[in-house]
Amino acid sequence: MSVTKKDVNYVADLARLQLSEEETKSLVSDMNQILDYMTTLEELDTSDVEPLEHVIDLEYRLRDDKAKEPLSHEDALKNAPDADTDYFRVPRVIE
């Protein structure tokens, strides 16, 4: 399978892109090189390779999911730049 100029123009039209003739030729060449590389990869024997979630073997160090006491109303408002007795005050953005 190879990519043609018609294919590139079709996808460009779907994406509402206007490509010059030079850009179209370049994309045809690039996409065909990618497909050739994929064909090369298909020839590799991967029967002994285990599927991976990630290329690097990572260990996730997550904290325990434990419920904690929530902030009090006063503590939540303590560091606010501008607060009423009950609410945060923010600049008006809609007039």
C-alpha cells in the first residue's frame, strides 16, 4: 500500500488545509517512508516479546488513599487575597 497525491489531498481537504504542490509532494514522500518502515517492523519476529504497558519498567509510588479531615471554613479562607466572612472574592469578569 502506498500513499498517493490524491490521498494526501483528500485528507488535507478533510482537515481544511490548503497545501502547495511542494508540500503535497513532501507529504506523499514522508508518508510512504513511514509505511515502508512499518512494513519493515512487521517482518520482525516478536513472538518472544511480552506486551508492555510502558517502554520503561516503572514502579508507581502512590500514597495510600485515606480519608482525611477536610479544611475548616476559616482555614480555607485564611490565605485568600480577598475574602468575605463566608466567600472568596474574585474580580468581576462578566459585565
